[in-house]
Amino acid sequence: MGGQLRTVEQTIAGLTARSYGVASRAELVEAGISAPQIDRRVLKGALVRVYRAVYRAGPPSTDATYMAAVKACGEGAALSGLAAAYRMGLVRRRRAPEPEVSALTDSRVGGLVTHRCRRVERWTFDSIPTTTVARTLVDIAARLDDEELALAFHEARGRYRTTPGQVEQVLDHRPGSPGANKLRRAMRGETHVSLSALERKFLARLKEANLLFPDETNQYAGSKKVDCRWLKQKLTVELDSYTFHSSRHSWEQDRKREREAYARGDHFRRYTWGDVFEHPQQMLEELTELLP
């Protein structure tokens, strides 16, 4: 009997090792574990029911809950919405969003937000079936404000090389998708993205001085992203904080941005934390001359 119990536990451990300790009842049965054996372990707490017919054998975690949610919705389901965006690093939240799943069938699971879709663009991200980055952007577009959506697209492009064309392919299959116009503005760079306190304060200084806002923020110009760029005025501005510009690699990349700016005919200015926060007057006078 002891040997049999050890075999069952080893089977469960092997089955759940790559799924954050989670398995569906169907998977357990297919692995040779009988229904009574499953039920006994549920009673003893060795298996914890997360959703209908889905159990956790390991410790609780956000990833385990997300994996369980996807398994509860059956074949072809994918983690989606803000949960997918959070897990892929497209949005930031103090707490992990509640699980959300898109599926091809009408999968109604108690305690879980589900969406029935005719088409689910998905991939496996860090072991969990998840809507693709482009599909996730389309799904969350209406739920984010303009700047947060622009930042999400910025992260998608930087982390996953997601292109506007890939997003448009998803939109082609979802005509009239809420937030589509807002998402297109973000992809065109019409929504300003500020990634740091220094960048946000710089934009605030421009507003206070009634100076023209940059046409592009945190967009590619040549081979590198630049902090701010005015196209008509041919001006590139880099904002240097010691935290992100103190290494040799960062210093070399900064010099390359400067060379590329001059090569395309731009004026180039570099401002520090002290210029922006502590002594902005000289910076603003200089920008007033450059931004008539």
C-alpha cells in the first residue's frame, strides 16, 4: 500500500512539475490516477480544488491560479485581458489582476471571468497558454487610459518586437473593437509615453512654460529609442538620470544616440535631473530658442 501511495504521489508530482503544481481531473485520470484516489487526496488536502475539476498540488501562487483558470476552460483556452497583460509585463499593477480567460466554447466557471470568442490568437508564455501580445493589446485597449495604453504598446514593442502590422491583423478579425482608435493613436506615437519621474517632470516643465510638446516620446529614431523628438524643429532631447546612465554600456549608447541625431540633422540637447528639477531656467531659455 505504501509503495502504491508513493507511486501516486510521484505521478502527481511529475504531471504538475511544469504547470505550477496544477492539473485537471481529466489529466490525473489519464495519468492513471483513479477517481477515488483523487477524491481521497482532496479530502486530505493533498490536492486543493481551485476551480471545477482543476486541482493544485503545490503551493498557492498567482501563476498557479492563472494556470488553473486556463485548464478550467478546456482545450483552446488562453489567459487573456489584464491578467495576460500583467503577466507579460505590458501593464503594472500593485496586485495581480483576477484571472481572465478567452475560450472558443461557452466556458462558464464559477468565480472566473470568461470570454467566448470565435477566434483566440494564443501562444504559450512561460508555460501558460496566453493570448498573443497583439491580441492582448486589442483586448485591453478600451480598459486603459491613453498614456497607459501607449506604455503597454511601448513594452510590447520593446520586449516582444510586436509591430503595428501584427496588431492590425488582430483588429481585422475584430471589426469595431472597443478602443481600436485609441490603440492606433498609441501605435502612431501620437500619445506621449513617459517612463520615469524625470521624463514626466520634463513634460510638466514644458507645459508650465507654454512650450511645444515633442512629437515623439520614447520612439525609435535610427537604431535607438530617444526620449523626446520634435520633427519639424529637428530637435532631439535626451534626459539623463544617474540610475539609468551611469554604466559604461549606457554611456556608449548615449554617445551613439547623439551621433545619430547629428547625422539626421537634428539639434541635440541633453538634460539631467538637476536641470529639470532643481535649476530649470537655463534649460527652458535654451528650449525657447529652439522651439519657436
